[in-house]
Amino acid sequence: MNPFYDPAENEILISLIRNGVNFIVVGGAAVQFYGVERARPDIDILLQATHHNSEALSNALAEFGIVLNELTLSDNKESHLPNPYGFIHLMTSISGVSYEKAEQQKVDAYVSSINLTVPILSKKHLIASKKARGENKDIEDIQQLESA
């Protein structure tokens, strides 16, 4: 299943890449990337927590008129930003996996609809993160991911 079907989300991804934001797609979109069909209310973006990345993110989102007041990327920060079709979930940490480890093993996925490569959390780290969270939807995702 192609998780990159939402034009508004794709425009955000393009802007993140164009502005040099260090990020990795995690959550439901990553689950979909690995072949699991399931609904998701937003796109989850794991961000590197640095001052430079905070500035790059601010520049990227400013293209959409989104002003991040008082946003400094630091550990355990997250924000839900509205877009025309739902929300973009920005976070600087996820359960079970650090950004640094996730970055080392990310999968660079070519997305033909936007003609760009998008970084996706590795399947191994996605399962580890889902296990660390342990919510019902995570347990279902793990079962599906392990059989995909």
C-alpha cells in the first residue's frame, strides 16, 4: 500500500526535504509502507532534535503559513498541526528507538507521486517502537508487520 496518497501530506514532505529538515516517517504511514493496510488519522514525523533542524522545520512550515511559536526541538516534544485533510504529528522522540539509531537504519523510499526519496523508519525499529508503546493498535500492527 502506498502511504503517500494525501496531497497535503505530500506537499509537507516536499517542503521538509527542500528545506533540509532531518526527519523520518514513523507510525501508521510507516506501517502502510511495509504492506499493512490500515487507516491512519495523520502522518507521524520523527524529527532530529537540534537547533539547526528547528530552524529548517520553521522555514518549511512557514511555506504553508504555519508559524511555530516557541518551538525549539528538544527531547520529548511533540505537536499536532492541522492540514486540509487531517493532522501532521511532529515529534522528537518515539518509544523504544532514539532518532540517532533510527537514522542509521532508516529506509530511503522513492515516492513516485512526488519524485523524491522519503526516509522511513526501518521495519525492525518500527516493531521495536510498537512493542515499547504496547497499545492495542500497536499490538495489531506488530502482528501484521511480522506476517508481512
